[in-house]
Amino acid sequence: MVDTRTCAIHGKSRASRYLEQDAAGRYICMNGYECKAAGSGAGNDLRVQCTLHGKLRSLDCLEDDGTGRLVCGPDRRCKTAGQPMADGDRDRGGGGGGGDNG
């Protein structure tokens, strides 16, 4: 049986050998073994707030900014700003804000 975990960035179920823990203890895809697309698991329908603009976005529109926060990618920028999260909410990955997907 293969040990699997879910990539915290893409929401895709992956064999553990292709994942590594980041500084926050989350499992993310390793360099050279990046997820090719959002998974079919919980992350696929998950909408998360962009910490830069406060918009709820699909995971495939967001990327880790290197500090564990999810922000819109350079080619998937939010079109209009929502309500940005307060610093305390960012640490929890909180919701709020609103609107459609960009």
C-alpha cells in the first residue's frame, strides 16, 4: 500500500515520496515533482481567500508566496479587490471577503 497525503497547495492526493513538509508543517509538492493540476479531492472545489486582495478563488488560481500564504499567481491575478484579511485571519487561512472567482 502506498503512503499518500494531500498537497496543501494544490489539493491533490500524492504519494508521500513526492511531497515534503514546509516550514509550517504542511505537505507540499517537491521541486521537480510539482502537481500538474488541481486534484479531484477536497481541494478541487475549495475556494480560498487570496491574502493580497481578499477575493475567494479556486486553488488553481493561487500559489504559496513562500511564507505559507496563498496569493493569486502572476498570470491569474484577481480582477477586483475584495476585503483583504487582517493579519490574524491570514494565519488561520480565514474566509470572508467575497465575490466570484476573479
